[in-house]
Amino acid sequence: MPDLKPRPIRSHRCVSCGALEGQYHKAGCPEEICALCGGLQTSCIHGDPYKRVPFIRYPLEEFCVSCGEKRPTAFRVPDIEWAKYVQPGKRKERLCQECYDRIKTIIDRAGR
């Protein structure tokens, strides 16, 4: 019989401000990204502090942008849902289903 207990979700912190995944960066954090273009908020021309993106760690990997899984199986979600959970600079990258579900759970648990 399979173990049906939910797996613990590993959570990372921003190296600059200490924000947990799913939380917003602290004001002025140099790692915060612009919700409009995906660039760094501190140097972006948009600089709208009211449009913020929750922190999610995305390691620099070649395949799944979050975990590095090689050739992740394709899956579909509505565009509006993808835009809600995946930060602007990562929306054209590949995510495996498990990482997408992890990010979605982190953001939902944080109440975003």
C-alpha cells in the first residue's frame, strides 16, 4: 500500500534578506524581482513596490529550472494559473510537475 502522507516541503531562504519561499522579500532586498519584467526590482525602470512577486528559489539548472530533472514530462496548466505561480523571468522555462506543485503549495500556504 502506498504511503499517502504528504511529503514535507523543503523551504529555502533568500540569501540577502532571509525571506522564506512564498514570502515577499524584505523592503530594498537586492534579490527581489520586478513583477512586470522579471528584472531586479532595485534597478528596474518599472520599480512598482505594490506589484510584488513571492520569493521562490530557482537554481541555475539546464532542465527543470527548479530541481534540474532531465527532460521533465510536459504538463499543462491554464495561462492565468501559470502567471499566478511562476515568476515573470521563469515563465518561459521548463518546470517538472513536482516542482510546479511544490511552488503552488508554498505560495498557497503563504496566502498569496
